[in-house]
Amino acid sequence: WLKDKKPAVHPTVVVLNSIVQLNKAVEKIKDIQKIDLYLDNDGPGRQTTKKFMEAAPHAVDRSDQYSGFKDYNEKLKADLQQKELAKNSFKR
């Protein structure tokens, strides 16, 4: 996300490698003013988003930015593949 968006101010980033870490993550984000959620678009990811938003009502679900993909990484890979295909077809 940081590489893709290149924000002027670098935010605090909490990465969940597993939803098992949810309780720890909720504790860490309680005092953070701005929270953007980029969780998986599957059942467990949607449930985790819901739990985060219950714990931090000011959190914003950003999964609409990668609608149609399982997660943000899957979207990035598809975007890179499209760019590569376009670049290669342009060379011909």
C-alpha cells in the first residue's frame, strides 16, 4: 500500500498475518486516530473487519478499493500483470 499510494506522511501500519492476532491488533489501534482497514474479502476477513469496526467505530473499511479480488495484494499483482502485458504488447 505504501509503495502504491506514496503518502506524504507515513502512517502506522499494523499487519495481521492471521486473524488469530485480532485481539492484539485491537489493543494496538485503540488510540490511533485514523484507521483504514484493508482486510481480505472472504468470510473471515469480513468478520474481522466487523470486529475491528466494533472496537474502533472510526475505522474505515477500504476493501472497496480491491473489490473483485480476495485481498489488496491480489489486486496489486493483477495490476502489475496488466502493466507488464501492456508494456510487452507495445514493444511488438
